[in-house]
Amino acid sequence: MYRNDCSTLASSYRTFNYCDTMTTFALMVLGAPASSQCPQTALTFARAAIDAGHRVLRVFFFHDGVHCGSNLLVPPADQHSVAMHWSELAAQQNIDLVVCVASALKRGIVDAAESRRYDKAANNLHAGFELSGLGQWVDACINADRVVTFGP
Amino acid sequence: MTRKHFLVVCRRPPYGESFAREAIDVAMAAAAFDQQVALLFLGDGVLQLINRQDGAAISQKSFEKQLSALPLYDVNTIYIDSDALDKRKLSASDLSLPVTLLNRDEITALLSRSDFALNF
């Protein structure tokens, strides 16, 4: 999805689904906060879909999107960290937030287990996220009604 | 397990950024889960398929080598935008894998019949 109005798009799913059951979504985020709009666009889309009565099954953070899961981000004073927004929404709505382990390790995003495994001095994965493999993304695609990728 | 039609859309050049590599990883992961996988190369994405690449010149692995793993995962359905190929003065004989050339209408039909498109 590139610079679309996500609220409009999610509303169109509501129209599409007007007399039907809810739609489940799997979302992929490919861009990093601060350098790309796409983490925010995906968040706006997820909120709009949920407000319209749909469900977000899993969000998969891939490529530079893994930076969304860092608990070391320091956003400007008037903005909240994207990791915090995602983890709050995920906790309320029971959404899996999965950070691709291969993409994450290459970019210095590690949880406690990977930090120990690779003998690193620290870990920085936000508590609301988990590291896992591409299998989790394929599984989400198989089980969701709709799949949307958010790229820079 | 449910079997879905995964269409991986490859729009980026093979070097200078890593979207192309990540897209191939996704295609291979889906194939490993016994899904029906097809690749569609659009725009600068067609450059990924050029044969006799030399990644070593910029200290990178050749992208051609990564693509050559696709048949091992039984990913053999590769579509390419024929207009994008023409615009870059390329033909099927310049490519490292056998491809099916598609025009605009055929690309639209492919997108419609896939369960979803993963856009890289």
C-alpha cells in the first residue's frame, strides 16, 4: 500500500462486508519508523479495520520494519514510539506482533534469548513483540482473508 | 493445510537495496509450506533476472545465484511484464530463468486470480 488513505480503504472493506461476517487481516510492515511513513500507515489501517468490525490476526515486521520492535527508539518529544502504539493495540485486540528473526539479527534487534546465543551485551526487543521466522508470515497469509503489505 | 495462491510481486532492482532478496526469501518460505507460489517481475524488478551478473564488483553475492535456488523449492512459475523488458531493451534470452511474458491485461488477470499479492 503506497500513500493510500487507509481509513477509506478499511471503510470500503466494511461496505464490502456489510451483510457478512468480519474479515481477518494479515499485515506486513517493511519500513522503519522515522525513515518511512509505512509503520504509521499500517497502524492507522489496523485501527480503522478494527473500528469497522474486522480483525487483525498478525502483523509481521520484515526488512527495515523490524526497527518498529525496538525498545530503544527515542521519538521526538511530541510523538509516541511506534512500538508502544503497536503493543497497546495488540494487547487490547489480541494481535500477534511478530518480528522476522533473520531481518532483525542483521539490523541489531535482539531479544534476551538471541542476545545470549550470540553473546551480545544487551537486548532491545520491546516486550509486546516476539522474534520468529517467515513461517509465521506464511501461516498468517494462509489463515487471513486479506493480506496487505505496507512498504516504503 | 489450506493451499493458497501466493503472488510475490518483485518491483525493485537486484542491487542497491535488499527488497529483491527478501522477496525471494518469502517465496521460498511459502513454497516450503507447500503453498502455490508464483513470482511476477515488474518495472526495475526485471533487472533481477538478467543473466551473467557479477555482484562481486560491488562486494555483493550475485543475485542470480539466489534466484537459481527457486527451482529447488519447486517455484517454477515466473511471470514478467513484457513492456518492462522492452523498455530496458531486454529479451527472454537475456534472462537466467525461463519466464512467461505477460501484457497488461494478462497481469491484471493474474492479480485477480491470485489469493493475494505480496508487494516488494
